[in-house]
Amino acid sequence: MAETPKKIEAISVFDMLKIGVGPSSSHTLGPWRAARNFLGKLRDKNLLGNVSSIEVDLYGSLSLTGKGHATDIAVILGLTNSDPQTCDISEIPETIDYVTNQKLLQLDGVYLITFNPQTAIRFNRNFLPFHPNGIRFKAIIDTGKVIFETYYSIGGGFFVQKERKRAARQRAIFECFPRPVSNAVELLAYCERENKPVSQIVLENEEYLNEPEEIDSRLQDIWDVMLDSMYTGCHTEGILPGGLNVRRRAFDTHQRLQKGEGYTNKEEWIEAIRSTEVKFREILKWVSCFALAVNEVNASLGRVVTAPTNGSAGVIPAVMMYYLVIENHQADFKHIKKFLLVAGEIGSLFKKGATISAAMGGCQAEIGVSSAMAAGALTELMGGTPAQVLMASEIAMEHHLGLTCDPIGGLVQVPCIERNAMGSIKAINACEMALDTDAKNAKVPLDKVIETMWQTAQDMNSKYKETSEGGLAVNVALSDC
């Protein structure tokens, strides 16, 4: 009897690294994409032109921290069919002001319907049973017919419906992948059997889905957004929105670090940084500055790359930038490509074996995973073996286990922005520790730390999972800020 094909959910690098709008992948990007999916369902039934009204119910974590995470704004933008990857960020305030003041919404960008955000979007504190991030759309058709769809935003901009039809379809695709990977042991086995680095194994899987030219183009787009968010953050001063009165810090740090070298764009900026001091303290400050910059852009509804979430979007760009400006001044796109391929694959292992949702697992699922992704990716660029790549990822995550998600005011600002700087430094340190070690002597395999992270997530009290009902969120009041 033939062996039953192994079913493994297909997760592309482009699933783990997505271009979107801040401040949160699970609370902003996921609901935004779910709203667009709901539009698609109405469109497929030829009902869009017959919708008289739409109501939206947010549940659990989406409700508890939805205002601070701009979930209501994301839903509105999604219902207009605005694309989070390509929309003009500068037009978002104007769109929201129009809907709020006129009580009208241009459904799918075409059909004008009455829509009062104050009553049409309801924040329900109760949790739906399937996942902490529940969202339910209700469309009333002019015939009186009612259409309901329920979605769950599961982190990283991913959303599912309870049936998980998409996941089933992706698993079917993955049966044909040349090298299906469900865990770190399998990934390492491919690398060692074929004598190839992690990045090459990942690339050959990606080439099953996309042509090589498209892969390069999409990875270049991702890096361009990462670099742009660092550049923008380092050159923008002021106070972040939301009421915490958090002053942007990347601008001030950058002003002190950049010592007279001229530049006119982000590419020249890289060369200018390469000519600055590289003392240990300066390196720490530069890496922190890069990470802070990205997440300050994220906190102000700017465009960033979900990596693997918006709240942790600063770690991977900061560590990649560290390699470019400190470790290898001759680095180019081929190095960036390898870095992103490895990072994406490490992230997919955590998504398959645990979670990348703070509402499910606390901040260990965001900063911890991003740090592991960056550590493994940097290790390959620094000449590490595949075993050392996995070891670096394990070290980075091991020292984030149990990290809670307790954003003050429900905003992705405190302590979230600083945590990206800390996660970046830990990633670099984890890389160096792995490179200095024979991986055969590792005591904790990556798969075991992923398993432990999932167990920790399940044991963690719900008030430390992006609800703002515990930790710093209750011990530090808005008035303190």
C-alpha cells in the first residue's frame, strides 16, 4: 500500500514577510485583509451594489485593544477596498475623517452607503471560542437578506475562518513541494543531505510557487520598504499619536550618531553610516536606532514589513542593516536575499509549531520569534553552518520565553518599540554565541524551544496576551505618561 502523502501547511517567505500598514499585524493588517475578503465574497455573489448597510463586531483582544491598535480604522479602510500594501498612507486621515463626519462609506471604493463608525463597529469584550481575535461582518441587503461572515486574525496579518479552507488548500499544494518542511529537524536533514545552506533549500521551495525573477523582485520590494521605514524613522521627529505623548527617539539618536557625512537618499545613507565610528557603544546605538525607527513609523500608521508581525517589525531590518553597515561593507542584494529567505523559513517553523500571535502567546510570539528569525539569518551570512543557524534561532527564542504582551493604553508603543531594540541586540548576540560553538554540543534543539514556547503560551494568563488587562498596561496609567 502506498504511503499517504505528508500534509504540511505551505508557508511562503512572502507569507511571513508582508508589506502593510501599522501599528499591528493582528489588530490592523489582519482585520483590514479580512474586510477585503468579505467584500470579495459579496462581489462573488453579485451583492455589492445591493448592500444597504454593514455592521462589524470585534471580539476579545480585537475589542480590548482595538482602539489603540487602530482596528476600527483598518476595518473602514478594508471595506473601501484600500490595499494595505499600495495605498497612499497620507490619504488615510482624510478617508477616516470623511467617514466619521459624513457617516458615509464608499463600499469597495464604488458604492456609497450609510455608515456611522460609532454604531456600526461594536467592541465586544467577550471572546469567541475559536481564537482571541474574532471579527464578524454583517451585510444587510436591500431585499432584507442578511449575510454573516466570521474571521479570526491569527497574527502576522494572517486571518482564517473556522473551517480553515485556505489552510487545507495550502497543505494540498505543499504535498508537491520538492522539500516539505514541518520542523527544524527536517530542514537540517535536507541541508546536510544535499550539502546546501538553509537559504538554498528555502529558495528551491519558493521557486515551486514563483519564477526566480518574481522572487527577486518581491524580496527587493520588501527590503526597499524595510530600508525606507528605517530612513523615515531616523529623519522624522515629533510625538507619536495616541495620547501617550511618546517622543520619537530615533531622530535624536541618529542626529548624535551621524557625524557629518553627506547623503541625499536612503542608499547614500548606508554609505554615510559605514564611514562612522564602530566602537561597541556606537554599534549598540546604531542597531537600537534602526529598530526604534521602524517601530516609530509603525506606531504612526506608516508602511512597514510585517516580520513576522508589525509589533516586531523593527528587529529583522535592524539586524540586516547591522550586517550591511558594520560587518560587510561590500554586501549587496544577494546577501539581503539570503537573509530574508532564512528569516522567513525560521518564522514559518514557529508558525507551524507554535504561534506568532501575541493574543495567543504574548510578546514571546512576536519579539521572540522575530529575534530568532534575525539570529538565524545573520548566522548564515556570517558563515555559520545550517546547524549553527538553527542553534542561533534557538538561543534567541530561549531568552524570550514567557515575555508578556502588556501595551500601555493598548498602543503599540510602550514597551513595544523598545523591545524591538532589545530583540535586535539579542539576535546579534545569539548569532555570535552560535558561531563560537560546535552545534553538536547544543543542549536545546530548536524544535524543543518551539514546543516549549507553545506550552508557555497556553499556560500564560490571558491578561498578559495583548488585552492590556495586566502588567505595565495596568500599573502605568495614561496620566503617568
